[in-house]
Amino acid sequence: MTTEPRPPLPTSARTVFFVSDGTGITAETFGHAVLTQFEMRFRQVRLPFIDTLDKAYDAARKINEALTTDGQRPIVFSTLVKPDLSNVIRQSRGMHMDLIQTFVAPLEQELGVKSTHTIGRSHNIVDSQEYKNRIEAINFSLAHDDGQSHKNLASADVILVGVSRSGKTPTSLYLAMQYGIKAANYPLIPDDFERGKLPSSLPPFRDKIFGLSITPERLSEIRHERRAGSKYASIENCRYEVNEAELMMKREGIRWLSSTTKSIEEIATTILQEIKPDRREY
């Protein structure tokens, strides 16, 4: 069976604009999800806080300049709520992906309710309970990072365990910042392996524990960046720690996964599926 050769990748990057009346995070997140389906290079430009006509015209000018410079239409992902601002951007000479116009109008028809067309509504949550929960979760995760504190573990939503540098801290903070999950994390160290037991403060909360592992080779690379040439970073020591940690997690019945090839987003999603926090309402 023969296959056709794949076309060569373009040598020049295509310009992509993320235009928003807020931070631009929503447009950028959606845009990235779409763009990763194409094996091309993209020059990405975020244009946040486009909340006046003057700013909209300036953004349109930048989009038109990109066409002149690149010789090809820039791609524009927009989450502008106000129709007058959106219309200005749509008149620019780009290929437009307007997320608000695409989804709000069909929802208005389905729900039988007109949208508020309020700028920045998705991020205007400083006084909301959800925002306060996230701040509280961040503070909790920082206080319980790397086994610093054993206090209030009953309040934790999840307790991450794993060898040092297996991804526990960034995962804990991501869960806190994105989902308001109170996540503590504890390193599994040689002393734990010699005893053959979890850190003494954890067994009462076994149902909240989730483990992270990693391949010894990747672990050694990460540790060498921190402490090059040390026993801590040696491949032999990494193999020992990873093997002992995985044996302990299996013996204790702890749910776990390998973080080696997974993004923080994938790890967090798996944890959320396992611990099943209460569903949020919007």
C-alpha cells in the first residue's frame, strides 16, 4: 500500500490575532485548540481589552497591516461581545472566527432569552463566591506544598503523592487556580520506602490520595537541571525511587498515573474525574 507524500510545511508563519474585550484568554484557548490540528507555524498576537471604538479601529488597522506585511490574510479569533466593536473588526481584511456571534445567537433562539451583551462578564468575578473559593484554594495549596503542613488535611479535596519532581506542585496550583480545588501534595522519599509506609499523616485520608509517577529517564533529566551530577539526579537513584513509589501506591491501593507524556491539563482532568468534586453552576 502506497501513501501520498505529505505537503511541505510553509516556511513563513501565518499571523493569528486573538481579539477580546477582556483578557483574551478565552479566544486564545479556543484558537490554540483549533490551530494545533494544523502542522504549521503561527505568529500569535493577543489584542486584549478592546472595549472602545477607538481600540477596535486600532486593532483593525493592525490586522490590515499584517495582511500587507505577510501577503496573506491573518486569522482572527474574536470574543468581542458588543456588536459595534465586533463589526469594526469584521470589516478588517482577515479570516474571521467570531466565537460570540457563532454561539450566542443560536443559544438566544434555543433558550428564548436575549443575551446581556455585557463586556467582561466571564471575568468579572472578583466579588463572587467562586473567585473567593479559588483564592482560598491557592492559599491552601501553597501552605500544603511539598508536605510543609499537616494541618487541615481534612479540608483537602485531593492529596497528591509522588517522588520529588514528578509534577505535584504545578498540578496542585493548576487545580487551585482553575477549579478552586484544595490540593495538598507530599513527596515520597527514601525514608518512606524503607518503612514501607506512607507519610504518617496521610493514611486517614487515603480516599483523597492520588499518585503521580514518571519515567526514571525523564525524572533524571529534570533533576539534573536542578542538581547536576548529584546522587539525587542519578539514573540509578531515580529508578529506585520510581520503582519503590509505584510499588507503594499499588500496595496501598492509591490511584495514580504517569505524568511523563501528559500535560498538566490532562493530569488535572484525570484527577477531577477520579475525585468527582461537586458540579459547579454558572
